[in-house]
Amino acid sequence: MEQARTARGEQTRAAIFDAALALFRERGFEATTMRAIAERAGVSLGASYHHFPSKSHLVLGFYRHVHERHVAACEPLLQRERDLGARLRGVVRAVVMTCEPFHDVSASIFSTVADPSSPLNAFGEAAAGLRDDVIGLYARVVAGSDARLPEDIATELPRLLWLYQMGVLYFWMLDSSPGRLRTLEVVDETSDLIVRLLAVANLPPLRRSRQRLLGLVQSVARDVG
Amino acid sequence: MEQARTARGEQTRAAIFDAALALFRERGFEATTMRAIAERAGVSLGASYHHFPSKSHLVLGFYRHVHERHVAACEPLLQRERDLGARLRGVVRAVVMTCEPFHDVSASIFSTVADPSSPLNAFGEAAAGLRDDVIGLYARVVAGSDARLPEDIATELPRLLWLYQMGVLYFWMLDSSPGRLRTLEVVDETSDLIVRLLAVANLPPLRRSRQRLLGLVQSVARDVG
């Protein structure tokens, strides 16, 4: 009985979620109201607010959903592969493939992520839990690899890779190549380049600049995080 | 007579511009209508549309205005100074100081710049003229300096510095330090770091990665520009 009620709750939640995505796609994020979402889902406004107290909660639920699929998609690779370049390329490919079904709504939703005044801003508090989880995924990419990195790089690299993922997703949003294959090429090229730069970052001419750069990343992360 | 009419036109244009900024500040960019702007400016809706056919035109006019002030602020420094680090630091400081009076509206306006579906998107066609002008300003920063850079770097660096400027402005928008002095510190540190990295970019261990990175920047700029 309890289980049936929960399953019904999950169904309602999924219906609201699907309705919201459809409306974001048709009208854009800003123009979509909670009332319209409830109507489209065929549930009461009260039920909608019960599951998602605001549109922001819907969007965070959406990110959470995508992130969980992303992690699941990476799992076999992270278990199997030890090469840092291959791990990085695979995890970034996986986020592109996981987001791909949502390409036509991504721009509408993304406008709130980049907006510093939005509660959903990627650097803001509401997104902190999810941000930490994505950074945690990249910490696994680094820690489970056989690359031997200086400690300061190993510490800050996951956060830099999170920024890199956002850059790739921004490129993917703008990508108008057939099948968006250009995004996959850019992932191949950039992930390999990152690994090559890491390999030289410990050489004497770069060491001092690297330490300054990482110190800066750390302090800026404190400022805006 | 002709001159008086032009002066009156300029006044009307300025009144619409100021009204728009005030309303963006109070209500945000999305919620501000052309009708509300005309009312606040005390002009007819027709006159408003004559000067700015859409809100997008207003925002582009705003960017143009800020950019012209920015260039004027840089002029003495670009005439006087030959050191690349000092030129870069000065030009980025100047953009921060020029934008500072608009800090409280910047987030509202910026949300449209980052939105890939917006016609005002920084990588889009409507913004192309302004983007080229900002890149051109950084080309002057590089070309007028006494730094001897490899040709591939000298070619792509202005575009990378335009991206760097956008990054600094994004930090400035999020900066909640007293007086936003933290932004000026970050400008000092990052501009110096960029110049140091340029100094080592021609060393053998980095040369190949640098060439690949610049090739990638070039091809991505073609894709999204």
C-alpha cells in the first residue's frame, strides 16, 4: 500500500517533470509558469508545488537527473580504464551524450545558469551540492588514473575539469555541425591537450607559473563558491 | 536648424537609454517592455522604436557606449606604455572601471549575453561588430608592445584576451568584496601570469602543445563566430 502510494508519487513527479521540459522547449524557461506546467501534466497546482516548490527546484531536479545518468554512463569506464587521457575523454563524451536528448531545451535552461543574479547560477549556493558532486566525479577521474601528478595539481584539477566540462557544454549548445560531431572532435582534441599540458607542468620553466595559477584558482573558488 | 534637430534627437535617444537602464535595474531585462521604457522616458512608443527598434538594439547600444568609453580610457596608456604586462593590466583595469557604474544592472543584462538562444549572445552575429572591435583593441595592446611573440601567438592572442576580458567581467559581476577590490587584485595577478606564460610558450616542451592549442582556438572561433 505504502509502496503503491510512493509509486504513484513518482509517476506524478515524472509527469510534472516531462511537462516542464516540454513547456521550456516550446515557450522558453522564463515564459513558463508553474500553473501551465501543472495543467500540462494534468495535476493540481498544489500537487505541482508539493513536488517542486518552484521552477528553480524543477531545474535543479533536471540537473540532478542528468548528473545521475552521467555518473551511471561513466561507471564501466572508470572501473576499467587507468589512462588519464582516456578517462577524461570518456567522462566528457558521456556528459555530451547524456545531455544530447535535451539539446533543444538546453539554451533556454542554460540562460539561468550563467545569470549571476539567478539562484540557479552555477557558482551560487543552490547549485553547490550538484557542483560538488560533479567536481567529485572528476576527482575520481584523476585519483583512479595511473598519472603521477604533483600534489597541488591533483588537488585543484577536479575543479578545473568541472570548468572544462562547462566550457564543452557551452560549445555543444552553440554547435551547429551535422550530428554535432564537431563537439566530439573538440572533446578529443582538448582532453588530449590537457593531459599533455599536465605532463609538462612540472618542468622548471613552468613550475612557478603553475603554482601561481593553482593558488589563484583556489582563492577565486573561495571567493565565488 | 538641422543641427538643432540632431541635438534634439540625441537628447531623446539619451532619455530612452537612461530610462531603459533604470528599468533594467528595477525590474530586470526580461520584464522590461519597450512601452514601459517609452513611458519612463516621456516619449512616444513610436519615437522609442525609431531610435531602438527592439530591446536588443538598446543592449547593443549600451555595449557600444561602454566600449567607446573603454577605448577612450585606454588611449593615454596605449600611447605611452610599451610593456605588454602593463598594457594588458591597464586595459583590463579600464574595462572594469568603465563597467563599474553599471554593476547593479550588469547581471540582468548579462543573462542575455550568455544565452546561446539570444540574438545578443556574445558569440552570435548581432554582437559580431562589437566583438571584432574589442578583439581589435587587444590587437593594439599586443602590436604596440615591445614583446617579441611567435607569429601564431601574436595572431590568436587578441581573441584569447577578449575571452579573458569576459572572464574578468564575469568575476566582477559575482564579486562581493568591499569596493570590489578583489577584482582589481585578480586582474593584477592574471595579467601578470598571462605574460609569464607567453614568455615560456616558445620553449621546446611547450611549443607543440601551444601550436595545437592555437590551432584549436582558430578552428573553434570559425565554428562559433
